[in-house]
Amino acid sequence: MSDWTAWLDVHSGGGTAIVTTVYAIFTVLLWRATKPQATLTQRAFEASNRPYVSMFSQVDVGRGYDSVSFTVNIENVGHVPADVTKWQVSASLMDLDGRQEPVEQFEGRRVLETLLGACLFPGRETPASVEFRHPGIWHAPLPLRLLITLEYRGIPDRIYRTNVEVERTRNEVRQGTRAT
């Protein structure tokens, strides 16, 4: 036996400990390097396998001087079904001082009962009509603000939300959508 092999034979426990320590260090470094990648992969998977609900509102032809109605087109543009957990609609007239005067919702209970607990399948559009009544609302010079909130969940039971804010004046209708 050579001197080198005799030395290894005598010190084999220490050599094994050194090699094991080096493996452990490399394993920790590898785990730290791959953990962000695993997190990104999980986020990408969740983002591609969740519902995305889009809403667009349009003002319908007025039924009279004291009412205004909106049709809200709701569409799941994601790849998985969305279970509706909350549907909330409110309207208010904005006065010149910036105060909001609530407007009574006339037609909407049926929409609430229809949507709450509903399943929105991908690629299908679901229209919902809401009507508000207030003296002279159709020709009111004050802006009418409509707020719509739709909460829904997907497969991992995470709650998502889409909000639409519509502002109608005598001359124009503006709307903005925010989804989380």
C-alpha cells in the first residue's frame, strides 16, 4: 500500500465528513437558487389557470323621465369557471358640491338572485340589467355615477374582484374597470 492510500485509510472518517459538508453546502445553495424559480412557476401556473371576469356597461334607452337602466355584459375571459360570491350595484347623483345622493335601484333583486352563486363559464357572456329611479334622472344635469362590484373565485378558492365605475352625463358616458 502506498503512503497516500494508507493516509486515506486512517483518515476516512474525516474525509467523509468534509465531503458531506461540501454536499450539504451545495444543496443549500441549490435550494436557495431554485426557490425563487419555483415561486415564479407557481405564480405563472395560477395566473394561467384562473378566471378573469370582464364587465362592460352600456346605458339603455330610457323607459321614462324618472328612470335609467344599464345593461352590464359580464364575460369570463379566463380558462376556468368563476363562481360568483358577491354582486353589488349602487348609483348616486353627484351634486355641484361633490356630495353623492344615493339613487334607488328599481330592478336588481332578480339580477342579484340570478348572479349570486352563479358559475360563469369561460367564453360565455352573461348580460345583467339594472334600473334606477329618481325624479328627472334621465335628463338630470348632474352626473350619475354607477358602481358595480363582482367578486368571484376560481379553482384554488382565491377571491378575485372586478370593479366598474360608470359616469353618465347628458353628453357622454365614461367608464373604467379595475380587476384584482
